[in-house]
Amino acid sequence: MLARAPAPRLAAMPRYVVERTFPVGWEIPAGSDGAELCRAIVDCNGDAGVTWVHSYVSDDKTRAFCVYDAPSPEAIRKSALRNALPIDRITHVRVLDPFFYV
């Protein structure tokens, strides 16, 4: 009987937090207009291999902290430029889950 080779491990895509400032606020309209805007951003990101996971937006909508999976910071910058989105800082992050230690 032949031994099976282990399945190749897929490398996890790096995760980044992108900090953004919107001086007049970042308003995504509710309903189909907002859905279309988000869909356009996601489609544009996909061209560069970037996945928008989710974002945290301040109450006044002037600051956003967006979580992305992407091959590199450069890919995020390329997508941001195409989507006309500002970038203040890009930070490579890893998940720290407190429940892992329980």
C-alpha cells in the first residue's frame, strides 16, 4: 500500500488594518444605492486580489478602520486609488483571540 502525500497547505492571505480619514465624513447610503457602491468597491478590489472583510467607522463618520485580506500593502494602495479612498496607515495584523487561552 502506498502512503499518501500530505495535502499541500495553503498559505493564509496576509491581513491588514487600513486607517482612513474622511474630513467631511464617509456616508454610504442605505438601500440599493449603498449596496451598489459597496459592490463596486468589492469588484475593484478583486482585480488586485484584495478582499474587504469589514470596517469600523467612528460615530462622526470621519475615521474608518478597514480590515482587508491582501497579498501586499501595494495591492491595497492600488485598489484604494482606483476606488478614490484615502489611506492614512496600513498595518499588517494577526488575530489574537482571547478564547484561545481559556
